[in-house]
Amino acid sequence: MVEAPYVMQSATDVQMNLGWTVPIHNAAEALPNLVNPFFMLPLPAVLGLRARDLVGFTFLQFLFHLPVVLLLLWLLGMTFDFVAPVPP
């Protein structure tokens, strides 16, 4: 967690197991890709589409996946007990 040490502090503050902080952080970063999918940038040029043709699809995906992902992350975060970090 060199990238985001504030995530470890937040997990400790809410007494969440520190083992789940990396997967939860990664999943939360992946959610915006459903709204703004940069991997689909060549697709409109190849198929002759406009960006507005893709926005509705990606917005529906976001609306569906947001509650599902947040619920699963919350449930997975509750599977392990909190163990306080030991300072060196």
C-alpha cells in the first residue's frame, strides 16, 4: 500500500481487517472505468459510432455494478476479524 497509505489508516480507524484494504481499494478504483471506459476509445472510430452512443450503455453498467460491488466488498470486508497493527 505504498500508493495510498491513507487507505491503511482509514481501515484501522473503522476497524476493518487490513488484509482486505488492497482488494477493496483496487475494486473501488476499477468502478469508474465502467463510466469512462478508456479501453473503448478505438471502438467508435472502427465502428463509426459517436461517444454518446456508448454513454447510455456504460451508465447502465455503472448503475447495476455500483451496488453489487459495494455490497460484495462490504460482505468480504466483514469475513475477517480486525487485528490492530503492531508498530515496529
